[in-house]
Amino acid sequence: MAHESDAHEVEIYKPSPGLAVSVADPVQNPGLPPHRARITDKDPKADRAADRTVYTLFYLSVAASIWAVAAYMLFPIEDGSLVSIRNNNLWIGLGIAAALLAIGVGAIHWSKSLMSDKEYVEDRHATRGTEETRAAAVESFRLGNEESGFGRRKMIRNSLIAAVAASIIPGVALFRGLAPHSTPDNPTAGDPVALLNHTMWKEGTRLVRDPNGLPIKASDVTIGSAVHVIPEGLNDLGHDGGLLEEKAKAIVLLMRLLPEQLKEDEDKKSWSYDGIVAYSKVCTHVGCPVALYEQQTHHLLCPCHQSQFDVTEHAKVIFGPAARPLPQLPIAVDDEGYLIAQSDFHEPVGPSFWERH
């Protein structure tokens, strides 16, 4: 009987649709507090003073931006000393910080003191899409302009535009510091075309393995192999002597094919030796290292943007965004059988941008 009673209770039980409880005295919406007029709303003199304060801050921002550019020129860091670097960073940083701070303080003071000061509740709606909604959006922009005074307060508007425009100038000026500067002792330091047009390769320079610096005999290069090569003496420069800079320009990939597989131009047939060819490892697209060699197809692949070069035809571009073939290094052998360079590259290495100058 007990089991029958329990089963009957389970059948008649129905879960509650919810736990919400309706009370007789719910909390009432208190509404918005009484509006408190600002001093600028009650006193025209205070309004004009706030107006002057805002556009003065914006013009101070313009002056600070100009100072940052002037400091870039007044406190150069060409000598590389710690004092020069400290003064350069200090005064340029103060100028930029003051320019941005003045814009921020001026904008906040404008919104707090002069823009429309009304409390309102905006009901949320599901979607927009009707013409009436679109028209209301346009109207809201119009009202925003009217209430902020952006179109009416010309001094504030013009000073803000000037301050924002001037704040960009220091950043543009600082880009100049990213480039090397030419000096009387090194007149080509600031000329990237001249810098990339010449590398450490010259007539008689031995080809050595990267990174151990061991010279390479032609007889040691097997068919289908790819050897990473640098000029002899590069490792002697050291990191403080420009090793990385010179290596970035002079790095070469050496490969050996069957001589009959090469399709060489008449004026470049002497640039290879018994099927051994050497090409710059720097991709002509954006300068990535071309280090993937497919010995069956004799294709070189740049892993960055998938440019492909055909080694059998002077590393011409067969796929990808690269605009020109890899520069070829003319090679030969010396009396001891070691591979040597006949000369430097006959064109600038690296991205094709430099070829346009």
C-alpha cells in the first residue's frame, strides 16, 4: 500500500514553472535625481572663462608638439653617448606627453563645463532598419553637434583640430631617427642603395661554410647539395664590427647540378663552375632568407611568402610575389681547388625596392 501511495504522489506532482515571487510592495523606480545647474550654466562669465581655458589647453598642445620636434633637432644623439640619449628621450618625451595631456585635459574640461548637461534615459531597442530609425540617428548626430557646441564654438573646434594634427608631427619627425645618418667618414651610411649595392664579396674572396668558416673545395660539393656560404673573413668582424649587418647582405646559397641542366645566358656562363652556382640567400620580395632547396625540381623556396626561384635559369621567379631573380655571385676556383668569388654581386641584393632607385 505504501508503494501505491508513493506512486500516486509522483504522478500528481508537477514542478513549479519558476521561483519568482510577486510581492505586494515592490521597489519603486526612484527616477533621476534633481538636476543641478553648473556654474557655467548660470554665469556667462564662467562660461566664457571655461571656453578660453579649453582652447588655451589645445593651443598649448600645439606648442608642445612643436617643441617635441624642436627637441629632436636640438638634442641629437648622433654621438651615441648616454647623456645625448638621455636628453633626447627626456625633452622629446616631455613634449609629446604635454601635447597629449593638454588634449585630454581640454577635452574633459570641455565636456564637463560647456557641453550640454542633461540627464536622460535611452530605451534600448532590438534593431534598427526602418527609415524612421535612420533619420533618428542622423538627428541624434545633429543634436550632439548642437549640444556640444562643436559647430558653434569655433575657437574650441579649430584649436582641437590644430592640437590633434600637431600631435602627429613629432611621431613623423622621429621616424627620421630610424635611418642611419651619413657622416664625412662614412658618406654612404644614410644611402641604403649604396649600402646594399656592395657586400664583402670581391675578387679572390674564398667561399666558406656558415657558420664555422671552413673553406669549400669544388670537389667537396656533391650534386643535389645546398651549402650555406659566407665570405672568408666575415666571422673576424665580431658583433661590434658589423658582423650581422655584413652577413645579412653577403649570405649565399651554393648548389651543384649537372652542367647540362643549367640554362645559362651567354654573358653569364662563366659565373658558374662545373655545375656549381651561387645565389644570394636574401629574397627579392621583402628580404627573408631563401633557404629551402628542392633538389629534384631545382627550385628555391622562400618560406615567408612562398616565392619560388628556378636555379637552372639564373634563379628566375616562377611563383610568388618576388619581382626579380636572386642576384648571382660569380664564382671560380683558385690554384688549390677552393671556390672563390670572381667579384661582388652585379646588382643590389635584397628587396626589389632598391632596384627602383
